[in-house]
Amino acid sequence: MDPTTATAQPKEALPCARVAVLAPVRGLFSYRLPGELEASIGVGQLVEVPFGRSRRRGVIVEICDGRAEPEGLELKPICGLVQGEWIDPALLRTLLWSADYYLAPPGEMVFAALPPAFRKLGRLAGASQRQAVLPVEPGDASGLTRLQDRAPLQARVLRAVQEAGEVLLADLEQRMPGARAAVRALEAKGLVRREARELLRDPPRADLPAPKAIEHLGAAQQRALDAVCQALDAQQFGVQLLHGVTGSGKTEVYLRAIAHALRAQRGAILLVPEISLTPQLLSRVRDRFGRQVAVLHSALGSGERLDEWRRLKTGRARVAVGARSAVFAPVQAPGLIVVDEEHDSSYKQSERLPYHGRDLAIIRGREESAVVLLGSATPSLESFHHARSGRYRLLEMDQRIDGRAMPEIELVDLRQLVDPLERSQTLSPRLAEALAEALDRNEQAILFLNRRGYSSFALCRDCGQTLRCDNCSVALVHHLASDQLCCHYCGLSRKLPERCPTCARGRMQLFGLGTEKCEQEVRRRFPGARVLRLDSDSVSGRGKLDALISRFARGKADVLVGTQMVTKGHDIPGVTLVGVLLADLGLHLPDFRAAERSFQLLTQVAGRAGRGERPGRVIVQTFLPEHESIVLAREGRFVDFFERELARRQALGYPPAGRLLLVRTSCEDAQRSAELARQVAASMRRHGPDTVRVLGPVASPLSRIRGRYRWQLLVKCERVGDLQRVAQAALRQVRVPAGAKILFDVDPVDML
Ligand code: ADP
Ligand code: ZN
């Protein structure tokens, strides 16, 4: 026996639990398990615990005997259970892994997996939890006569309830104000009773043309599906990357793979970049799987979200569809996790609680022994690299369905447009001509410009100053609809001044273009055309976007002008022309992924053309037609682009050749923000191993947002574990002053 343990006073075993508490703190907390709870408690159980001077929600992560706790420490007891609510083990492991990896407070990470209703103490109420009122003695009219004179409202309520046999309390209240109190009084008299009723609601649907039924898969689709089904049958974790050109029919492969998982009594998760942008995909999933589908949509009310979540948790729905946070959907025994358009940057949450939905899909898949299917026409460098090195299985579909041609892409060199009149226009003569031809043939067109608003900046003709936001380091953008200058970061808006506020002399002139200006120009030059605009200004309300896309899909409009919202996934056979108004936007951003993003965006938007029987054509306007992203996208040479870009990343140690951590500080006080960033950098340099390189700190490219000054530093290394180690050391050593914030972003996507 070990002599040290023999002499030490053995510590008494005391049942206790390690809890991830919903609070912005890293680490777990220990609580005593009261005897009466001991039997009914387990890992994953939601609890309420004392925390500081308040109570918080938390999740039990581990049950232990308390011997590891420091001597003499008095543990507080758990104060209560959230009855019947727990997180399934594989999901909990995914969340704890994520908290570790992304350096996030574990409680916050765990609660990110739950509907917001779970965060608050107190009773949970879903939208479907309605109260029905029923008569206690259905045929008994005696109570009614007794009430008639003394309490007329109660009498009316009782009559309504007796006549209908059962009425929803909410409906009663609406018909007869004050009915709620009357019901309570009737209940006390023993005349009515209440029961909870589940309301089955059909979520709103976009009114889209019915997709044609697909009878036979193409050969490439069948090969891809067979590979996925084989992996599903093996019931083992594995990742497959489906690289299929635009229009190769990836959706059908996803749907049949999901059906296969369901047949094997397993569930499925389908992740999409932005759920509101995919009404077509959503309606195809619902057509196929009906009530088995739960949609996790941020536009749902909190009660509705809880309902959808419950349907999954109880196994009544087995397929979850949603944006990045749906990776945490409580699907029972998921066998398949599909990530559509896996390259899309909206899978990355960058602001609060950074995590990558696609990467967590892989971790969740591993924990659930599920198959993960990543799909894209333009896979991310990271994923394609893994496929090449054999970590993922690569499935290729390099032809469009039915042998349809890939659209022809033509470049218009804007430098060649010498005529200043031509240059000031949004549409080059080439694009205008192509648009006129398409309209003549009753075909549809999409025009893409990655900037909303009317002009991109307002400049003084005299002193040359531009109007900038008071809170953010960006120019204000003019919007025609509101006739206001707006900040796209903080929402500040103001009137366009008559005279320049800087020199008080010059007149302001609007320069550059946005989607509004483009829409206006198309209307002006093609008065007969029916034009729609799709950007976050035009579709701010719920349901508006569905309506707009379905109008275009039904052929009720000829031209769709919009931001990157028009590039994503839409499958509209009538579209034969795609115009890219200025491909250069985005090429010059100070971000190592700028070239990759441009390549993806061009390929994706071009892929909207010619998806029906008639061939498509694409016209790309640019000042840099020789840029590699543009040239290779035009020629559809994904693999060549991948190899060249990979070589560049390898030379610089950027992902996928190395790992990155971005640390960003922000504070209303510029000095304090800079100083905090300097301290973090110094601490990391002191304590990091030699393989870790700390670059910066520097002011962020967007150096001020909403009045907060931003500084950042970039940490590069080969092995990801080192990032977490240096970050944890810095977190221990550096004190964050009041008003300042520090954000650790592992595998950052937003570098600005
Ligand atoms: P992707 O997502 O690869 O760009 P989609 O899944 O949207 O492509 O499919 C493109 C179009 O081809 C859709 O209109 C779809 O209905 C159709 N399609 C897919 N598979 C088949 C098939 N096997 N036979 C006929 N049409 C198909
Ligand atoms: Zn602003």
C-alpha cells in the first residue's frame, strides 16, 4: 500500500456533482447532492444551483464522491432539478469538447444547444401548451341558472364551454375579455376544469412551384448514394465529402441518404447555411418526410422553437433541418449529419461564443457513431485537403443532371470601357445586350452585386472628405428608399446633408453602387421588365423572403437583383442569364481567404444559370479579369484553384497548413483596448512554445464598431493543442479591465 495514503486521514465520501453553470466563467463547479435527489439524478440532468448571490441553471457533467475537493471546503447543495430535462450523452460530450476547443465557458456552450426558454429559471412553456376549458358536468344546466343574475360573464363563459364541450382558454379570452378570471371562479365552484392541450401546428410554407418528381438517379448520384448508404450500414463514424458541380443533383442524394438512415431507425440532421434562404430545399424536405421533419429556425417564436425541439427530443420528429445551431438538435440516435454548402462562412459563429457548425458536425458524428456528409460545388480548402489526404472519403459528381451544359462565363474588362458615360453605368453594353436578349425570349436573369444600398459613399466635391459613421470606422452608404445615409455595422442613419459637414462649403456627391442603384438602372433601361430586389433591406420581415423567392421561381418576375443572398442554392429553371456587376468587391479584403471566397462566390452565382432545359450564360464585369480566382472560376477549374491556393497557404502557415487563433479586444477607450491586446500578446510570447508565433497586436481592419475600438492579434501554430495552451495561460495572467472585452476565436473566419 502507498504509505502516504495510509497515514493521511481518509476523506469521507460525499456524493456531489460537477456542474457546467450558465455563466460567463470557464471551468466547472462542484455541488453537494442532497440525499433525496441522489437516486433521480445523473449526468446530463438540468439543475438549478446557487451561484454567487443568485440561482442559475446548469447541467450535471459528472457525478463524483467529493474526495478531489480541497480540504475544508463546504460545498453548497444543488437546489433543484429541472424535472425531466436532460441532455443526451453524446450531445453533451460534443458540447464539452466544443467548450474546451473553443475556449468557451462550458455552461454557455451547453445552453447554446437548448432553446432560449431553458435559460430562465421557472416554468417552461411551449407555444403548443394551450389550456383547454371543459365542463365538469356536461349536461348540467343548474349551475348556469344560478349564475345568470349574479355573474353574467361567468354564465356566458360556462354556456360557451358547455355548448362546445371544450374551448381553448386563449380563444375564450379573445371572445370575452375577462374570461380568464371567470374561468378561475368557475373552477373554484367546481363547474369547469382545465386541461393542457398540445396544439399541432403546421409551420408556414413558401408557395413554391411543386418540384418535379425524380424517378431515377443519374449514375454519379447513384454511386455517391451507394457510398453513403454503405457507410450508414456499417454504423461507424466517417466523413464523406460530396464534391458535385452546381446542378449535379446533390439535394436528391441528401434526401435519399436521409431516407436510408430513417429506414435503419436512425435520425438525421440537415444543416443549411441560412435557413431563410433555402425555402426550396425546405419544402422538398417537408414533401419527402412530412411530420417527421422539425425545422429549427431563428425566426420562430421562442415557444415554437421549444415545440420543434421537443418533437425531436421525444422522437416524434426524426429529421432536424436548420442553420449552424441545428448541429445541437436533440435528434435521437442520429445516423447521418448532412452539411449542405459546407464551405459557407455562415456556419461559423464569430461574435459571441465562436464555433464552427461544420466542424462540430464532425465531432457530433464521431460521438454518435454517425456518417457525416459534407456537400459543395466549391468545398473549403480545409475539407478538400482532408479528402485528398484520405481522412475524408471523396465523392465526385462532375456533370450536371441530364448532361446539361455548365454555363458559359464571359468576362467584361471594365478598364476597356473608355467612354466615361459607359463607365458610370452599372451595366456594360455587353451585359445590357445580353439582358435585352434574355427578356426578349421571356427568360429570367439574376444580377448580383455584393453591396446593398444605393451608393457606396458620399464625397464632398470641394474638400474630398467622405461621410463616415460616428461610431464605426466605415463610410456611410446612401439608401434610396429611406433617403438616408446608413451605417451597415451599427445601423446609424441620418439625412444626406446639403453641404459638407467638414468644410461647410462643398456639395456632397454620391459615388459607387449598391443593389438599389442597380435595380433603379434596370428599371430605367428596361421599362417593361418586372424587377425584384433581394437583399437584407428588401426582405426584413418574416415571410417576405419566401414570398419574393417564390414570386421569382413562379416566373412572376423577370430580373432578380441582389446581394450574395441571390447566389445561394436557388434552383430556378427559367434563369438563363447571370450578371456579376463587380467581381472585384471582396478580392482585396485583408483576409487570407479573400481569393477562396471570390472563387466560391463566382462559381456559386454562375451556377444559378442554365439549370433548366435552356443553356445558361454568365457575364462577369471586373477591373481585374486576369485575377486567378476569376480566371479559374470561369474555367470551372476547382482542383487547380485548390492546389495553387494550398501552396500559398503552406508557404505562410495558414489553414489548412497550420492553425490560427484570433484574439480580439474591444473597448470604448482606445488605449485600454490596445493595452489589453499588448498584454495578451506579451503573455503568449513569454509562455508559448517555440512552435507558436504571435503576430501583432494591430488595430483591427474595422478598427471601430459601435463605438468600441478593436485590436487584434493572430496566433499561428502547427498543432491545435498549443493554441488552447497559450490562450489558457494568457487568460490566467491577464486581467481584463472594466468595460473591455476579449474574444478568443479558434479557427477564425472573420478576420476583419
Ligand atoms: P445542386 O444542389 O447539386 O446544385 P440540385 O440538387 O438543386 O443541384 O439539382 C438540380 C436540379 O436537378 C433540380 O431541379 C433537381 O430537381 C434536378 N434533379 C436532380 N436529380 C435528378 C434526377 N436524377 N433526374 C432528374 N432531375 C434531377
Ligand atoms: Zn456605425
